[in-house]
Amino acid sequence: MSKPIVITTAITGSQPGKKDNPALPVTPQEQIESTHEAFEAGSSLGYIHVRDKEENPSSDPELFAEVQEGVKKHCPGMIIQFSTGGRGREADQRGAMLHLKPDMASLATGSVNFPTIIYENPPALIESLAESMREHAVKPEVEVFDVAMLYNAVRLAQEGKIPTPLHVQFVTGIPGAMPTRRKLLEFLVDELSTLAADATWSAMGIGRHQFEVNKWALEMGGHARTGFEDNVKLGKDTLAPNNAALVRLITD
């Protein structure tokens, strides 16, 4: 009997805008509706960034609470994960919504170069976010943008700062970070299974890499992530009409 597959839908992200795809959900109501569509298509985990009225990334707990309430109402049993990511958000506000006790929250375990910025996750911030997640019984999803982040996560788990079993998201395809190469993903998965045998994992690819990374992850026994945060297209010249359409590329 095959194990259940968890499909994460990253519904909005911090980077895409309606200029990239007019269907991008940015208001709480749009995000609730888009998450429900993805849920109906087969996604069991909704990954949430919120935006302010100018569509900029936000850490406003009220916005997170509104989306959380709507998803709980319309998507019974769906896992809700908040982003603590740093693009466009002040470091001291990145965990401001964790008291809402989502099921999960992202935790990047190191800093990395992005195309135009440094995605800063200094040790003190990582440990502060991890402590807040422990306090509020939120399971971290360890985000691995570079190889060293995997080893850092394992060390933090060994020190009792991140609960086990670990759940890891391997992020590929961002220029300046890990490239999209199957051999690299195989190496990462092998290292994870050696260092944390009870861990679970998922993988994602940015842009045109989304579909092939989903395929690799499922072939290798992992879980998959899709959604507008990572890719707004169904094909080279075709915009996705909604997040659900991207989910169906995995489920159909």
C-alpha cells in the first residue's frame, strides 16, 4: 500500500504580483477562496504569506488570522502553515503571527544569496523563531535553500531546539542558491535519511522547474509543493487560472 502524498500549495508568496498573473490571490478573501479551490483539487497543506493593502508582504497577525479562520471553515482537516520568511518583512516581526498557533510554520536554517538581496537568517533569529514555535506548539517546516542549512537543522534538532521528527522542504531553482539538479536532490535526501532517519521531506522548484521537481520528489518517496508563490504558469506561454490548476498537474 502506497503512503499518502501531501501536496503543499503556496498560494501567494512574497514576490509575484498581479502584474505577473491577475489570478494571484492577495486579499484574505481571495486567499481563502484560492486555498479552498486547491483543497478541492487535492492539496492537503496550505502555505500562507499575506499582503497589505498595497500588496506588499506583511507580518500583520490580523491578516493571518482572517485567512486562518476562513481556511479552517472551508477546508476541514487542511494543514495550515504560516510563512516566517523575510523578504519585505522586518526581522523582529517575522514571528508575530505564531501565537495564532497554525499547524506549521516555515523556518529557514541559514542565510543565502538571492538574485538581488541576501536572505538573512542569522543564528539568533533562527533560534528565536524556533523557540516561539515550541512555545506555541507549531511544527517547523525546515526550509533548505543551501546544503549547509540541512546540517544546521540537524544540529538544532540534536540540541533540542527544533522538535523531531524533522520535516524538511528542499528549495531549488533560485539563482544564487541551490540549482535544480536531480543528483543534488538525491544527495540531500540521502543525507537526511542518514542523519535523521525519521524525517519527512518535500521538494520544490521555482518557475519552469516546478513540474520536474514535483515528479522527482514523488518518484523518490517525498512530498510535493506547488502554487503561485513558485510558479504562475501552466506552460511557457500559458498563465495558470488558479492554484488548483497547478495542483491538478500533480493529482491528474
